[in-house]
Amino acid sequence: MHPLDNIIWHALTTRQAEFAQSFGEARRFVPEVGPLAAFLEPNDAGYESLAGLVTTTGTMAVFLDSPYQPRRGWSVVAGAPLLQMAHSGTEIADSDRGVAADTIIELGTPDSPEMVALAALTKPGPFGPRTHELGNFFGIRYEGRLVAMAGERMKVPGHTEVSAVCTHPQHTGHRYAAALMTRVMQGIVKRGEVPFLHVRGDNLRAIELYKRLGFRERKSGYFVVLRRE
């Protein structure tokens, strides 16, 4: 199996095992990182194991190769088609036209509350108070306020995911996303790894941006947020 297949499972059993909670045939990121979870196989044993990892919030977000089929004891909170894209080149060209290099700053623990708030506003995907611990994150501030960011999320051998790409709605149109993604991708390639990402299959605007940055469609699937009843 390719390391980008069943990506959450592979991340939590290889390079990011330190962030994993485990039960039977299921794994999840610790709740402070986010709700992403996976099982070895989407069968009865997998879902029974997943139930053992439900927290007080009661929800899990999983990636599937085919549409979710209803299962007793689970209800669907949200879901959509999911597209996985991988970078097709070995070099990352600069894409920061109009964005001064010195305006891009590295983000860390002191910035976490603002990062969580920006993600909650723009909804690039699950983002918790410890998500920034998964890798390098960069941002742009305007008048002291964080208005854009991008960083690294899941990691498997030879590959690192570009994630949390978001811009405050009052600051779009300045190519912040392209500039920040480029900075993240350059760091990944410098380590000898391949950048990849996930995007909603119906987010055509984002998909076109990612194609311009050198990403190509690798596989289609689905994500679903489940609540334990």
C-alpha cells in the first residue's frame, strides 16, 4: 500500500505515532490536535475500535475511499467529496509576487490562540490548540493581527501534507495563500520529501490554485464527521 493511502492511519503509525491515541484497530490524533481518526479497515472491527476512541465531544473525522454507509450507533454530522493532490515537481518556484518575504513570519505556541481563531473563522479544516505542533507553520500579520497562515499537518515516510491554508475574508486577493504555501513547500522539498494536500472535491477555486502551484490529483475519496450515538 502506498503511504498516501489510508493516510491518517499511516501518519499515526509511523512519523506521528507520538500524537496517536489507539484502541484496537483504530487510531486518532490526540483531541488537542484535532478529530482526525482512522482504522486499519472500514469494517465492523474498525468501527468498533473507533468507538473506543470517542471523547466527550463525541465526534470523529475519517477519510474513506467510498461514500459512508450508515452504521448502527453512528450519525453523520458532516461530509463531502475529498481530493488528495501531490506535488509533481522536484523544485518549488517562488510564488510571492506582491508579498514581501520579510512579512512572512514563523508561527508557534504563542500564536496558537490566534491560529485557532483564524481557522474557526475560515474553516480550512480541523484545527486545535496543538495542531501547530505537527510541523512548521507560517503566517502574515496586518497591523499586528494574524490574517493568513499555512503549515504542515500529516507526515508519512517521504511525504508531508500542506494544510491549514487560510486567509481572513477581509484580506483576500493579496496572494497570501500562494506565498505561504510556497514557503511551506520549499521547506518540505528541502528535506527531500514530497508535498501533498487534501481539499474538498467541490472547492474548484482552491483546486485551481493548487494546480498552478504544481499539485496534481492523486486520488478521490470522501471525508465524514461521525458522532457516536
